[in-house]
Amino acid sequence: MASRDVTVRGAGIFGLSIAWICARAGASVRVVDPAGPGAGSSGGLVGALAPHVPENWNPKKAFQLDSLLMAERFWSEVEEVGGVSPDYARSGRLQPVADDRALELARAREGTARELWGAAAVWEVIAAEAAGAWAPLTPTGWLIRDTLSARMSPRRAGAALVAALTAMGVEIVTEAPDEGAVIWATGWRGLLDLSEELGKPVGNGVKGQSLLLRHHAGEVPQVFAGGLHIVPHHDGTVALGSTSEREFDAPDTTDAQCDGLIERAVAAMPVLHGAEVVERWAGVRPRAKSRAPMLGRWPGRDGHYIANGGFKIGFGVAPKVAQVMTALVLEGRDEIPAGFRVEDSL
């Protein structure tokens, strides 16, 4: 068999998305992951694709905006080729407004959103009653509504990419030698390996716990309240997440912190009281030292590249990450913004 143009090591959301765009560009690609697709943090439950606030603009926020606007076409094409739905929907988001100061700030952001997002999406303050029965409790009676946020099922998104890649003739295997350019999208353990090789900390893992409730909310926006994402899914479940634990002993074990998510969710959304718990989940998310995704050439390794550090925004930025990494690897065109470069975490 002819050698591959690209070997992608890691079958999480970054690895699979990069493989997809590389294959669409005509490259021969193989994906290698000893644990299989979605075995790490990309196999979680929540699937909140939410923007940063529209102010204090920087390359990270601009990159995220581009990716969120690319997402609908990206996932539509994946579904069309592979025949598996990622359960993507740009259904928006609601956030309670805590006090008068927060209300003033939220209304100011209506204007900055118009400047920064243009006609692509809306950020606005609405009365809680306008949101209907699916409205979080809010002490001021006001909510922030944005139309840029989207949601998906992480596992279905991974399955959709696997199906599309398979239809394109891309192998996804547990073992294989390096062939062609090698892209390392190996998650938090990959960041630890890279830190050891370079002799300095460039990133680590942050554990997150989440859970899934049985509740048929319908096609309603996700909610972000008190640092908690409450995300309704198409299959009649609602995902809650996540904790953020820098110190942990058991990467994939849930504990009382996971149970605490239910209390926080019911406090924000009483309609969830008594909902059946379908699943508890724990995993470790890769966090680069810069806090932004870590993208670019591997220092000192010709032909090797790094795409890691998705942390909490991995699914949201994956389409854009795949685009810029494909341009770099296949064309030598470097479109990686400041803050996202490998050097920013060294």
C-alpha cells in the first residue's frame, strides 16, 4: 500500500477534525490511537459550543468566532458524507443576570456584539418571561440571550467524523508507523510527554466531571448559570458540566463533586428536579500553558506538528483548528494566530 501523506496521532476531536479536512483537501491520511476514537475527554457528555463575551477583542476570541460560524457547514458536510448526525444545533444560550451591575454590563455588550459579531449573531438582554418555561431563575428578572452558541453530542460528533473518514477511505487504527507528516493530537498525556521532552512544562491535564439527566426539554437554548453548562440534547437528555480539578488521583472516576452538579442545576433550573440520572462521566482535558490551543510545528522535529490543548473549547474551535493545521501541513501556509502558537506555551 502506498505510504500516507499524513499520519494523525490521536482520535479525539482535534485529531479526527484535522484528518477530515486533510482528506477533503486530497491528502492520504491515517489516524492512529491505541485507545480508539473518542476515548479521552472528547468522549464526554456536555457539548456546549459557546463564545467568549463580545468585548476586549483578541486573536483567541476572533479565532473562536470564525470557528463557531464555520461549524454548521462543517458538521453538515460530515453528516452528508458519513450518514451519521453529530446532533449539532445552533440553538443559542440563556444566562441569568445577577444584579444591576451585571445588567449594565450585559446591555453594554449588546453594542459591542453588534460591532464584533456583525449580522452573524445577536447578544441581547431579554425579560425572563420571554424565554418561557425553559428559563433559568434570575434575581433581576433579566436574561442574556445569544444566538451564536450551539450544542452537539460529543460522542455522536466523534461517531459522525469516524463514519465520514471511513467513507473517504481514511484508516483509523490502534497501531501504525509514522508516514508522511505527523500531527500529534494526543491530549493531556501528550502534553506531559512534550513537557518531558522539552524539559519545561508546556501543559497538563485538568479533570472534569459531568452527568446526563433524562429530561425532554425540546429544542430550547442551553443555559449557563453559576459557571455550570446545562445543555439539552436531541435524544431527550440534558447534560450538566463540568467540574474543573487541577489535582486528581483517578482520571476517570466520579465522586461527590459530580453529584454536586445536580444541586447546582436544580437551583438554576427547578424544572430539572427529580430527573433521572442516566450517566456520570469523568475525564481529563488537555490544557496548554498559554490556556489557548497549542498549534504548530514540533520544535526540533522536522515533519512533526502539534495540535493540542483544546481544554474547554475544543469542540467549538475544532473546525478552525483543522483548517489552519491543514494549511500548515499540506501547503506550508502558517495562519496560526498569536497566542495559539507552540512557542506561546514554551
